[in-house]
Amino acid sequence: MKIRHIEKEAKAQGIPHRSISCWGRFVEVALKVIEREQVDLIIVTRSKRSNLSRFIFGSPVAELKERADCKIMIIDE
């Protein structure tokens, strides 16, 4: 429902966009979509976690930012 709302708002404001939903390991799937779709910008959300948690378990968003060949906008939760 939220994605449809955002798509509706983007369309109303004349913002070109395309939403894609996929299953799998986040970074690997995102990199495949970036390459296949020739993406210019990805907007991702990042869950609020402690620095210790990010250090121990890593951060998929940080990994994507390092590996992606396009601009990434991160929205913190």
C-alpha cells in the first residue's frame, strides 16, 4: 500500500519512476537490478541499529553503497 501511495504521488508530480520488488539476498539482488535496469538512483531505508550491531553483523546498505555504480539515497528509519 505504501509503495502504491508513493507511486501515485510521484506520478502526480511528474516524477519518472519505476518500482521493482524482488526476493533474495539484498545486496546481490539490488546489484543485479541496477545492472539490468541501468538504474540512476536507488532509495533505500536503513533500520535504526546500534553501531555495535552494525560492526558485529555488518550493514547491507553500507555494502550496497560500496559496490553499486549508481547514486544511493539512504533514508534512516
